[in-house]
Amino acid sequence: MTVLEREDLQNLLVRIDERVKAIQEDIREINESRRCATNQIKIRTLERLVWGCLATVGALGARMLLEVVR
């Protein structure tokens, strides 16, 4: 591979990288504009359920540990 071919390939890679970054930014903007409030409410509810279950399991584990220690 000659020096000119390497430079051409490097320039091509730089242009491809810039184009990929531009596409990623476009996708990010589309995703931000398409967020649905209903989905956010559902996700928030699911998060609360998960944290509630984790807290319950933690409390039950602590209670069992306390009973074992006694």
C-alpha cells in the first residue's frame, strides 16, 4: 500500500466517522422528540413496583436473619 493510498483511506475513514456521528445525533434527536408521556408513566410505575419488591425482600431477609441470630 502506497502512502497516497493510506492517506486516501484515512480521509475516507474520517469522513465515515463524521457521517456516523451525524447519524447518531439525528437518531438521538428523533428519540427525544418521540418520547411518549404515557410510556414514561408506565416506566415510573414499574420502577416503583421493582423498588417496592426489593425493599420487601430486603426486609424479609433481615427479619429471617434476625430470627436465626436469636
